[in-house]
Amino acid sequence: MTEQSNDSLSRRLPQVEQILQAPSLQKHIDQLSRPLVTALVRQALAKIRASETFRSEGVTEKAVWKAIHHICDDQLQQRHQRVINATGTVIHTNLGRSPIDPDIWDAVKAANTGYCNLEIKLNDGKRGQRKGIIPQLLTALTSAEDSTVVNNNASAIYLLLSELASGKEVIVSRGEQIQIGGGFRIPDILQQSGAILVEVGTTNITTADDYIDAVTENTAMVLMVHRSNFAIRGFTESPSIKEVADRLPKHVLLAMDQGCGMTTETFTDEPQVSSYLKSGADLVCFSGDKIIGGPQAGIISGKRPLIKRIEKHPLMRAFRPCRMVYSMLEELMIQKLNKKQAGSGIAEATVNWVDQAQQKGAQLAENLNALLADQPKRSVELFQDQMMVGGGTTPDEYFPSWALELKLNQRPDKLLETMRCWPTPVIGTIRDGRVILNMATILPQDWSVLEQQLSNYLQS
């Protein structure tokens, strides 16, 4: 059986090895591996054999190849690959959150493509700690006495609770018992850690008195949680960290799950990690791949004796990051402290390049409309829009942006599906039946790629 179109019916299917020799599958073999493509071909053939049509009438060669290419293409699209973020959400969890700045990636390449001094002291040759100078850098960023790093913020919260509050009470406001993406719930983490949840306040109002009145001899901690992906408006009240910290007995710790990772950034009024610590929090945990702009990590900063206890937890080794994470965080914080562009983080950088995004959007709309000059019913229009930081950071806060509306006489869902299948997939949105590409969240190095792909599509 060849790849050439043949509409005659047959109840004979080709051998798997014969199919694997086809030139059209070479790309899939190169990018998926021969064993995986072999398994996919067998799946496609098995599905054909099981079909009623095949058993009663047979199948055409064209139908066989269509089934094989479909299953292989579908698997190929599931590989991790670069995409263009035109959603208007900067730190998009489904798109990998914060992109690593190319300068930071280049700076740590040598340490990750060869051997590195991950756990050895170069000055005396003795075993060292893999966190390098990260604690000192975080002290400079947050004023914390000490810090430690784990693989994500959920791990940070779990270790904090398990080491410091297992078997004891942890007080949490009812308005802060959040659930974020993937089903992560604060009450579930408390239960797994061995801590005992004590709920106080109501959904919209929790006072300092609510926290203080709930304290008993068995209370280990008050945990205050950033509302990462929702906002409560109207008749609301919640105390500041300082209001609670000033009134807590000495045996009760105050921990803050800040989440978003605001350190030195100034584009939003979101409190920085240092402000929580200065206001009396004993520990603050936050993500490394949100506003701070680094790789996925969970960071715990605060009082040194507590950090040392957490680092001795039996599961610390299970939750520790790899050298790539440590080296990228280290370089990111050095760049941030030196006030270099590479250290600003994607959120702050995006807010600051809106003017360039407008200029590029206007030029792109002009160039694309020139290609549509003889098609009056199709056009590309630039309009003022909004963007959000996203990623569980600044809920309910929007920033000015510019976007393109693609009026191409095609069903919006089909157009988005087409763009997701381009060599560099483009992820846009549908709003009120319109296909929208937000220019601000498109990285500057992707602007020319987007224009080329749109031009090719309009001319096809």
C-alpha cells in the first residue's frame, strides 16, 4: 500500500513495517521516536479492523493513511513546544507561566550542559549545600533572615505546616480557604500535613479578634492566604498582618502564603514579601515562576531557626529542585538586584512595553490589510484592550493593552484551531464571537513570526 490516493475498497491492511517506511512519517519518527510511532500505527490499524465498515465493506488506502496521519499528528501536538501567547494573560498557567529571559538562560547554560559545583565547596573540596548563594540573595531582596527553595509553592506550604504545626491547630479565615487550578485546596493540604484546621470569620469578614479569640494552648500557627485567583468586593473586612502579629501570643507563629512573588516590582500595589516580614510575619512562602519571573519553585523566607527546621524535614529531599532551577533563580535574583532588564520579570516587562505593542499592532494590521485589499469583507482591526497578569497573582486588576481582531469570515473556533496547528502555534481568544489576538502578551521576538504566519495564511 502506497501513500497515493486510492479509493478502491480492500479488507487487507498493510504491514506496520511497510507503513513506517513512508516519507510522510519520517517527521513523526524524528520528533516522537520510532517505537512511539510504531505503537500509534498499530493503534490506528486496530481501530480500523474493529470498525463495522471495514468488516462489511473494507477500507480505502486513503482512509488508512488519513487515520495514521491523524493519530500521529495529534501526538505530535502534545509535545512541549514554543507557542505565541496572544491571550492577554501574561503569566498563563496553561502556557508555562513566566518565560525565562534569554539572557538568564544563556548565563546558566554552561552550568547545566556540563558538571557544576551543585553540592561541593570549591574553596575546600568538602560537601556543600545545593542552594548556593540563593539565601543571601533572597535576604537582599526580602530582608528575610534566611530562605529555602522547594519545587513549588504547594510543597512549600505543606512542608511549613508539616514541620511546624503537625498535630496542632492552624487558624485560617473562611474567606481564605482557597482552591486554585488542578484542585489544590488549602484545607486538603492542612489535612495531609497533620495540622488541625480551625476556621474563623466568614467569607467576607474576618477580624483580628476572630484570630485572637480562636487561639488555644494547642494553636501552633495562624496562616493567612493570598486570594490568588478571585476577589471579594462590597461589604468586606480583613485585618493586616501587623494587626494580627502584634496581638498573637509568643507560642503562635504567623505564616503568610503570598503566592505571587512580589519582591522589588512596582507595577502594582500588591504587597511585597518584605512588607509582610517587616509587619510581623514569621514566614512567607511564594512562587518562583510568577511575578518574580523565574522557573517553577516554591520559596520560603523568614526567621532562620524556622527555616532550618523546615530544611530538616524528612520530605525536604523529595521536594528539592534540580540544578537548573537553582542556577536560574540565582542568576535571576542577581539581575534583579542589579536592576538589569533580564531581572525585571515578564509581568513588569509586559506592562512596560505596551507602547511598543501598540506600534507593532498598528504596523501588523496595516500590512495584513494590504494583503486583503481585494477582499472587502475580510480585515484586521487594532483596538484598545486590556490585559491581566494572571497566574494567581493580581486578581481583578487589569492593565491597558492593544489587540487585533481578525475578521476573516471563518468560524472563530475553527480559526483558533487552525492557528494552534501552525509551525509556531498561536493561542488567541474568542470574545463575543470575535477572534482576538492581544499584542501586549506576544513576546517581541515573536512579533515577526506571527506576522509571517498570518501573511502565509491569508495568501494561501
